[in-house]
Amino acid sequence: MANVLVLGSGGREHALGWKLAQSDHVTEVIYAPGNGGTEHGKGRNVPLNANNKDDWPALLRLIEEESIALTVVGPEAPLSAGLVDHFHSQGVQRIFGPSQFAAQLESDKFFSYRILDKLGIPQAQSACCSTADEAKAAIHELLNERGIVLKARGLAGGKGVIVCKTAAEAEEAAATLQAQYGDDLLVCERLEGPEFSVFGIADGKSIKAIELALQDHKRRDNNDQGPNTGGMGAYGPAPIAPPEVIQQVHASVMTPVIEEMNAQGNPFQGFLYAGFMYTEEGPKVLEFNVRFGDPECQPAMTLLASDLYEVLDQTLSGNLGQMKLSFHPGAACCVVLASNGYPGPITKGLTIQGLEKAGALEGVEVFHAGTVQQDGVLKTSGGRVLGVTGYSDSGLAEAQQRAYDAIQHISVEGNFHYRTDIAARALP
């Protein structure tokens, strides 16, 4: 029996811990810091945060004192800050996540663009810009009838991408991004087509595809309107990418990238996410993440039939090639309930009600993100608050219906903001 440590506090971490807790191998799932919903069943929270380097020594002590058999890093920030490298240097090898160098696939848009360019992997035509003048010139060069896309180079919590329709709008957006995130900016042609996400599990030498495509909804409002967010909902399997398409991008994108990282002497171990757009010329890469997506993780964990602890244990033990992943039949749909005002300023500390009724419905799991327990009362503590996830073995229509039925039982003062069209594009 094993104790497991999950680093992070969001819906992704709740979903990973929820799945790990289902394993007969796992005695306890310790979340650092966790949220208002993670202290349930096998779950326990500790007030340590991997985003804060000052907490790293205490996390190492916790791993020793609690005999932690496996540590899973949920969010991107500590990965890009070098947490895995530091833990390895201190003798902790059983940690699932990439090194600081490998994490550049997500933390550095220039790095990932150049890797793809070197390998000849299809992506948007782009320019790496470091000044306002360079950005302006690239905007006028790459602007097409669909518009143009600007991406901050570093981590931006899913909010560092702006889609613009005109050159004037793009120049203003470029100034905003450069002021907020730094001068480096990736200016990209705007592609057109449906998006889908593919995930893999890598052991440093090879990668195994999770043969289940998911589709995220980044814009805040219905019909893909409003500002970009960290994600307002996701569902799977996404029909735009059936198994043969997943196998295609696994062979032509995921595997070459893992092999290139290994050839550079910086092997990639952990979850690798690739976001694609299905253009008229075929799938093109939009971005990489070096961890499971949020909210894609919630439907993915709901659909995963395999023992997640065994999967990660075998990966860390170098037995990835022998591992088989299996999934439940049907589909899952996650709808994010966000605080009003998200992704801008929000009000925290509002009391949440109705979760027991929602969670008691058949096929429903409510994953917590921006929640906290205060004197036994569940309150809001962030922008994205809950990920209400419906599952059905009969397919997506019923999974979607179950999620939205559950939402009707959940309330907060002033109401939540959520999209009412999650997964709609995949249904007749």
C-alpha cells in the first residue's frame, strides 16, 4: 500500500487524486495544498504550495515523513521553476513530471515553435518578436482574412493569447501583452478549424498515447465569444479526432518531439499535451502543455478504466512499453462553474450550496477548483470554482445532460457564470 502526494489545488489535481484514490494500491492521497473538496475519502490536505519555492524543503520533509511512494505535479508553474530537478538532486526520484528544461515545451513559446520547426511538424506560420517594432512588422506580414494570433512567450495561466481581427487591434493587443508578460511575443497566422487535444504519457525515451481526444472550450461565453480563460469546459471522446487521427498525430508529432528531447540530452518524462487545430491541410499544432490540461483532466479521469497509480508507477519504473490503457465506454462532459467577473476581478468567500444533491445524481462527479472550507462551510476562493462532470456509457448526449442537470442543484450568491453549450458542437 502506498501514500501518494498530489501537488496543486485545482480541478485537475482533484481529478488526478480522485482517480488515484480508487487504486487498491493507495492508502492515502495527500494534496498540497488541495482545495475545499479534496479532503474526502482517502484525501488529506496539507498547507504547502509547490508554487512557492520556500515550501520545497517542507515538501521534501513531508515525502520522507509520510513515506510517499509517488508524487504527481499538477500545475505548470513549479515544473517550469525546476521543482523536479530539485527533488531529484535531493534524492527523490519518484516524482512524475518533466525537468525544467523539458518543461520549456510549455513555458517558452519560442522554444516549442523552434522544436516543431526543426522537426518539420505542421504549425501556424509564426515570428518570434522581442520588440514592439518586430511585433508590428510581423503583424502586417502574417495578418490574413481570418485575423492574427498573439501569444505571450512565457506562462500566462491560459490568458496570454489574444485573437485579433485587424492590424490596429493587434498592435494594441501586442502592447498590452508586452507590458504584462514581457517583450517577447510569438505572432502567429490565424488558423481555422475545430480544435482537439491529445495526451500522452512519456518515460523519457518513448511516449504512449492516451487514445482519447478531448475538446476544450477556452472562451468564456457561448459560441466561443468573450475573453480567453483557463478553460470553461471539456468533453471526450471528441469525434473530430477518432482513434486513427490520434494514432497519426502520435506518430507524426508526439513521438518525434519526445525523441528530439531525448537526443538533446534532456529527456521528457510526464504528461505531454498537444493542442491541435484540424485545418484544411490536416492537424496543426497550436501548443504544448507539459501536464494534464484543466478542465480536460476531469472527463479524462472519469473515462479512464485503468488503475492510474499502476500507470504512473510503471512509467517511472521504465515499463511504459508493457503498459496498456483502457477506458470506459461512452463519454464524459465537464462544465466549469466560474465566479462572476472571471477571468477579471472576482468576489471570493461566497457560500456554495447544493453539492450533495448534485453529486448524488447518477453518473455525476463534482470536481473542486476554487473552493475552500471555512468553519465547515464551503466557500468560493477562485475564478474557476467547480467542474461539474457527467458520464454516461450510452454516449455524449446523456453525459452532457447529466452535467447540466447537476448544475441546477448548485447555487451561490449572485449565481455562477457558465457556458450552456459545452459539447454542443459534437451533438446533432
